Amino acid sequence: MEKEQSEYGLNENRRKFLSKVSLGIGSLALGSLLIPDLFKGKSGEDALMEALPHFAPKAKRVIYLFQNGAPSQLETFDYKPLLNQQVGQELPDSIRAGQRLTGMTAGQSSFPLVGSFFKFNQYGESRAWISEAFPYTSKVVDDICIIKSMHTEAINHDPALTFFQTGAQVGNRPSMGAWLSYGLGSENSNLPSFCVLLSRGKGNGQGVYSKLWTNGFLDSVHQGVQFSASEDPVLYLKDPKGMNREDRRRMLDKLAELNNLNYETFGDPEIQAKVQQYEMAFRMQTAVPEVTDIKSEPDSIIKMYGPDCLIPGTYAANCLLARKLSENGVRFVQLYHQGWDAHDNLPNQMVGQAKDVDQASAALITDLKQRGLLDETLVIWGGEFGRTNYCQGKIQVDNYGRDHHPRAFSIWMAGGGVKSGMVYGETDEFGYNIVENPVHVHDFQATILHLMGIDHERLTYKHLGRRYRLTDVHGKVVKDILV
Amino acid sequence: MPKNQKIFAILENSLIAINGLILILVIGQDHIQLPSFLEVVGRMHPLLLHFPIVMLFLAALLFWFPDALGVNSKNAMKWLLLSALFFTGITVLAGLFLSVEDGYVKEDFENHQWTGLLVFWLGTLWYWFWAKEKLSIAKGLSLVVLALVLATGHLGASLTHGEDFLFAPLKSDRALPQVSFEEALAFDHVIKPILDQKCISCHKAGKVKGELRMDEVQYILKGGETGPAIDMQDLENSQILIHILYPLEDEFHMPPKGKPQLSETELALIQSWILDSAHFEKKLTAYNLESEFIALAKEKFASQESKTYSFEAASTKTIAGLNNDYRKVMATYPDSPGLRVTFFGKNQFDPSTIDDLKKVKDQVVELNFQNMPLKDGDLQKIANYPNLEVLNLNFTGIEGNNLGELKNLKNLTHLSLSGNPLSEAAFESLKDFSQLKNLYVWTNKNTDAIASLKSQLPDTNIEGGFQDDGTLYQLNAPQIEFEKSIFTDKAEVTLKHPIGSVKIFYTLDNTMPDSSNHQLYSGPISLDKNTTLRARAFADGWLGSTEKQAVFFRSKIQPDSYKLTFPPSESYKGKGALTLFDLDKGDDDFFTGKWLGFQDTPFEIQMDFKSPQRIQNIAFSTLAAEGSYIFPPSKVEVWIKTQNTDWKLLDTQNPEQPTGNRDRILQMYETNINQSDVTAIKAKLTPVYPLPKWHPGAGNKGWVFIDEILIN
């Protein structure tokens, strides 16, 4: 018994304790010497996110000119003379191949083909066909890459818009701009990284909703900031009379202290998001008036965009504002121009809509180019799906309408690592099916992310147990159109 | 014999038998043909060898430290050593069976074979001397055996994994020097890396499967068992091609199933390179750029767009320290030592902060100053960045007189000077910038200077930007700003236009403003009576704008009290009679509460004045919207009462009734009074009843709507 007792006693004395402890600490030290990053301990997600961008980007910013309502590709960039020759004839079943119809034309007993009211011509070195409704775009045709073989699954506006912006037809997912904001942040910390500008056309309009620039399940700092269509693009930015900037700063500091107390109690990340947004607003107070001051633009710029650009809320004004925002480091600027949904009265509506957007879109490209910014800014123009080659309702000589068509439509992209002066993809002579190089919406999204230096399969966020990404589980980068 | 003894005897005898077999195999090596089941045994060699290694070490442990395991050492030692030697023998046998198979170069494996054999033989001797109690010799032998085990093991591993296997991770030439597309060689930089990664592990010096080595060009051409890997005379039938194109399930498919396979791109690259004459020395640029091989090769370089820089990266701490809200410093792409600096916030810009960047002056590759106010003198600071490639000076306001200071920046490829008032001297000095690939000098002037610059710098892409081709655009209409359109005394109206250089012409007498009757706007206009203001904007180089119109009403006199005889309709009662005098003009939306509506009863109001007033006229502002059953009143009657007289009917009007639906219009009915001592006015507007035949509601009661009464 004595032996055991003395042994037990030995186990408890200082000597043993110190020697054991020193062994433990010593091994930690050894570990940190051998593996210097041992204690930097980043979780998997952090390590993933720090590695962005994944490779050298071509484009640093995006300006997305979204034509809401779906412009008819047969009246813009897809020249189909066969339709003009076969006006009134039935759409052959072999061509239609069981494409589902919307509720608006499903009841039609016949599907008469109708050719475009507009004349087409070839332009530029790329010999691209462009309709006469877009004279200014035809002048910059050698700077853009027209993709005629876009396709999607959605047949109505809401799911199609959601699909384009978030990668899925059901809502609640983050939008493209939110993903880019999450991945790359803003170059200029005084401006939001994702801005949205809306404009109304005179044609048949469909609504846009904030679901299209939502942050989904990402942090709410990544939400798109919608600018208002008035002289003051961001409301309530000025301090009220009697309050100066230092006061504002002190107020925000105290507010942040209170918020942080709350955060320490509850740990709700939305509180931090809110604090960040207050800070961003503080910086925006000085940055936004400077950036959105359209009056300081020289005359030649105004002439280039057209005098509309001085009227806030028009598409031209938004284009000019988009250039200014992008020039100042905003990562993703999205414009929505409504009114393209020409179910009837298409020729008239088309003229008006085209006039709204043509000059300003072409001017945007020229403007960026002359500042040397086109190489690093990706400009995209397009809608959510195309329109049918058959008429909705009765055909008249100068009045016809087209229904929605998801199987083939046209968009163009310019700058930011995209080949210029190129036409990619082909549709059949009826303008109904794609025959060459189809580009699905997911492929389109993957390509945009690729140009921004992101591998679309690696930009993920874990939510409700599984990882999500913009391209869902699909999408291949379209290498052919990359420089 | 006790059991132990029996087993020991068996083991000892088997050792002799194994030795005998080994001798036969070693001596008769190449002449022996093995049945296939023995080849299977041979393949167990990598499995079996683990046993003798462990057991020999344990035996040595027990031999040197008999008390270590606390067991009866003599017996245990005998067991252990004998079993170890038995397993050694079997391992050696298996190894000898395995050696009959191909794939191993004789020289390399001979060393391994002899050291292995020595392990067995010297081990046996160790046992023998130990049994004979010659302990010192036994001890010496045991050490030699252990050393030989290590040597055999190492040599064996070299056979399987390659000579440099052990120290390979430390060897630093794993990463190939990055070359650009222009400098790359077709074989060395595109094909060889694939072979190195996927083929060399089995086809190199020391491991020559199929007698083929692929680690050097001469061996690839020499080939192996089935022929040259690349047959320059018959490219299509080159062995590499045949083997990589076999289906995966085929036993001859290379790389073998279970090893990392060639990716689609790699397969296509090798195939297209071979079929394109398999040039070993050619540079990529010497190829036809449209060929499939180049298209695939480009992809490889596209993802390696990362340029390599010769300078070292700055520390992350320095970079982080240079970042603030108005200046962003970051690497051009992940892990690049090159830095990109962008400035924001015109109002916060301080040119002296450029000096902060001195710490990273070797690393700065891109500088973006656009929209920051710079002076020509600041350019001197920029000249200190030797590795600068991209410089953006758009809209900085410089004249560019000392642009010449930048011409020594040899790496400058991209210079943007748009929107600056560049001087002649600036264009002169630009002529020396032959290192530029892109130059942006849009200023909308200096077109000649730009043209001559283009001829001086033929290799540079010069963008002159949008040139105003003289098309006249129409200005947009001016904006008319005012507080209220109905005023009591005076109204102030301001005319504005977003383009500063514009002149605004206006008229107040309801005529179209043009060069003959205009008044030039120079400040807020003051109105004191009912006026229709029409304005247009004009500017040089633009077409005159469309006109903008605004109507103003003066209502100077307000009655001291007023009373409606009949209340207005419930839905259109506004604030009662107060609405009529609140100077708040309604528009054609009659639901806003600014309009009073009357259907069942006429509109009748009595207005009283405490003291006699001089009244010139009274006007009633009404709405006509036939589609909504709102019609001009069928009758307008006005009575006045003066100081001296009683009520008398002054005026009756029968407004013109429409003959069809029109757009909504606002109408005014004026009655001249011209009395100087009016004390009360009574007015009555009678709604239409019945509605005319053409109207969908024919026969029903119409409405009359009124929003203001103006008395002057």
C-alpha cells in the first residue's frame, strides 16, 4: 500500500505538473514552427472566399441593359426572309416540335407566320444583320458580339426574369449582382456594389420586382440598390438643415455602439449588415452627388446619348448614369427598360421602344471605349426570352403581334473580354429553333462569372444544408466568344 | 520430441529448402520459365515483404535488449528469428518470381535483388552463430542485416515509385517557369507537361514498362516493345496514339485503368499535335493559328493569363496600410505581385497622397486617377513607377505639357487621356511614346493633332472617340417651376434647363415664342394677372426645343363669407366651400378632393363681402369629362348685390354643350362685373339634365364639377 500511496503522491506534485505542461506547450510550439498557418485557423468557407477572384479577370465591372418584356429577335438581330415570303402560312408542326404555348395563344386555331415589318441590312466587318429600327447599334456593330442562339425554359415573364437573374425559376435566390457583390465586393467603398436603374417605355409593359435584385439568402448588404428615377437618384441623402457632417459622424458612431451591444447579446448577423449599411450611406452622402451630377457632362456627351439623357428616369439618362457609376467602381449596374412585350401592335411599339434604347446603348459603348474602359467593362443587352414567328391574333399589313418564345432569342455583349465584331449561333430559317451553338441561360451566367474572374462552380454559399451557386448545377462557359 | 522442438526443426529444414530453390532461381535466372500461378505468388512480393522487415527488427531488438520484453528470451528469440527468416525466404522467392516479369530495368533491380539475397543469407548466418553461442559475431551480423534491410527497402521503393521518390517534394523545379503563348514551344511547354504528369511514372529511367521510356525525346522515338511511341513515318499509327485511343476497358488502354487518366483536352492536344507532324522543336507561334492544336493550346495559356513579373510582391501589411475609403490598392489577380491603384472621391483627393505609394513603387502596375483633379506637376511623381503598365488620366484637367516625363516608362502599354484640355506640346511629346499599345485621347477637338499622331505611332491603337458630326439635335423643353398656379397677389415663376448654355425665350400672351416676340429669360418672372406662359429653349448647335406651357390664375379677392345653398355630392365634397377658395388648382383627376361635384342639385353659392368691393370679374373653373358623365353646366347665372341695390341677375351664360365624348378638359367661365361697391355675389351652375341622346347615359342626370372661384 505504501508504494501505491507514494506513487500517487508523486503524481500530484509540482514537478510532475510542470513537466507535463511544458511537454504540452512545447509540442504546440513545435507544431506552429513546422506549420506556420496552424493557428490562423480559417474555416473552409472563409478560405474559399479569400481566394477570389479565382483567376485573372478580363472584366472588372458589368453594365446589364435588360430589355424587360422580351424584344422580338425577329425585329432586331435575327433576319428571317423566309417569314416574309411565307406570310400567313401555318407554322409547320415539324418546326414547332411540340413547343408549349402560353395561355394567350394556346387557344388560337391557326399559327400564321408573319415576317418582319422592318428591313434588315448587313453592317460592319462582321456582316451582321441588323434591323432598320436600330441605326445607332448598327454603327457600333464591330464592337459587339451578337448571340442569336440564346434559349431558356421559362415561357412567362416572372419565371423567365427570375431565371435570368437568379439562376432558377422559383424566387428567393440571390441575383447575379448579389453574387458578384458577395464574391468581389465593390471597388469603390463609397458606392454600393450593385445598383439598379429602371425606366419605362411606351410599349406594353410588364412589371419588374425587387425579387430580381434581391440578395436572397446572402447577407443583405449584397442587395441591389434601386436608384429613383428623379433628379435626386438617392432620396434623403442630404443632411437636414442644421446638421453637419461631423454631427452625423458622431451620431453614427454612437448608433454603432448601441447596435454592437445588441449584436453581442443576440449575435444576429443582420445587425452587422445594418451597421455596415449606415456606414455605406454616410460615405454615399458625399460620393453620390458627385457621381450622379449629370449637368457637368460636356455637350458632346449629351449629343452622343441624345437629349433625353437629361431627363431623369429615361433610358438614356440611365445609360449615362450607368456609365458614371461604373466608371466610379460600381461592380454591377443593371438597367431595366420596360415595354417590349408586344403581343399586339408590334410595329408601332417596336419603333417607339427602339428609339428609346438604340442611341443610348450605342452611345454607352462608344463612351466607354473612348475612355479606355470598354476592355474592362462588360456590357450586355437583352431580354428574358424571344418572340414567336407566328402572329398572335389576326395579321394585318402593318399590325401584328408576337407571343413569347423561349427556344431562340438574341442578345448582344460587348467589351470585357468578349470578342468584338462577331455573330455567334444560328437559328433555322423559320427563326424558331437553334441549329448551331446553343447558349443556355446558365451558360450565359457561367460565362459572365468567368469573365469576371470567377469559376462559376466554386462561388458557392451554404444555405439550408446544401451549397448553392448562381448556375445551380448547370452551365458551361462559352469559350468561343471569349477573347 | 517436445512440440517446440518439432516446429523448430521444420523451420530450420525449410530454410535449407528455400535456400536451395533460391540458388536454382538465381543461377538459372533467364532460362527459367514460370507457370502462371507462380507469377501470382510473385506479385505477392510487395505484400509479403512487410513481415520480414518487422520481424527482423523485433528479433534484433530482443537480441540486443533481452530484458526489454520481459519474456523468456532464448525461446522467444528462436521463434522470432526463425519465423523472420522463413518469411524472408518466402519474400525472396516471390521477388525472384516477380523478376521474371517485364517492366523492370535489369541494372536497377539487380542491386535490390542482391541486397535482398544478402539479407536472407546473412540472416541465416546470424541465426547459426547465435545458436552456436558465438554472440559477438552474431551481434555484428545482426547490425549488418538491419542495414541491408533498409537498403533493400529503399532500392525496392525506387523500383516501384521512381528514383527521386523520397525527396521529390523538396525539389523545387516542380512548377514550370511560366511562359507566355508567344514564347511557348509546342512540345516542351504543351505536350511534355502532360506526359510528365500522366505517363512518366511508369515509363522512365528505372521503371520501363513495356520497355518504353518517355522521359526524353530520343526514347520516345526509340519506343518499346510494340514499336516507336511516335512513328515519324507513320504518324497515325504511332503507339502513343493507338494506346491512348483504346477504350478504357481495354487492357492495353493507356494510362492503365486505376491510374489518373488523360482529360479530354489533353487527349485532343496529343492527338492533334501528333497528327500535325509532331514537331518537337517548333514554337507555338510557328503553327497555323487556325489549327485545332493551337485552339486547344490557347486554352491552356488563356487560363494562365497571369503574367509573371520579375519583382517581388510587397508585404500584405504594406498593401493593407495603403488602402482607405478613397484609395484602393490591390493585386491585379490572385497571388500576383503586381498592384493596381484606384482613386475615388474627387472632393477628398489630395495629390500629396500619391507619395504614400512610394513604398510600393516597384509593384504598382496600374494607376487610375480618372476624375481626380491633377496638375501637370503631379505627373513627375508618376514617372517614378518603373513597372507601370496602365495609366488612366481621364478628366483630370491636365494640359499635358510635361507628358514627356512619362516616356521613359518602358512598360507603359495603355494610356488614357480623354477629356483633358491637352495642349499642342502634349501631342508633340506623345509622338515619342512608341511603347504604347493603346492610347485614348478623346477631347472632341484636336482632330488634326490626333490624325498626325496616328501616323507617327503606327503600332499603337489610338482612339479619338466620338466626333461630333454636326447633326443637330433638338433640345428638350425647358422646365417651368412655380409654387402655385393660382395666386392672390403675385406669382414667381422660374424657368430652368439642364443644359447650362441654353437661352430660354418665353411669352406671356399666349403666343408661340420665337425670334420675333420673345422675351429672354434672365431671372424669375413675376406675374400679377391671369397669364398663359409659353417657353422654348434655344442654343447654338442645337435645334430649338418644343414648347412648354403653364397657365396661371390670379384670384385677388376672397369673400369674407360664403355659403353653399346645396351641399355637394357625398363623394365629391372636398372640404366643402373652402375648396373653392383654397387656390389649389385641381387637375383632370376629379377624385382628388380638389373638386366639388354636383348632380342632383345645382351648384349655388352666395358670397358676401363685409365692405363693398370693387370687382372686375369672377371666373369659375370647371371640368368637362363627358365619358364620366361630367358636362359643362347647362346654365351659368350670376347675381350681384351692391351697396345701393338689391339682388339683380347680372349674367346668364349657356355654355356650349359637346356633341360627342371628348378628352377631359378644364374650362373657365368668366363673367365681367365691373362694379365698385359689390357687397354680395350669388352664382349658380346648373348641371345638365337630361344627358343628350348621343351619350350612353342619355336621359340621366349629368354632373357639374367646380374647383375654384376666382374673383378679381
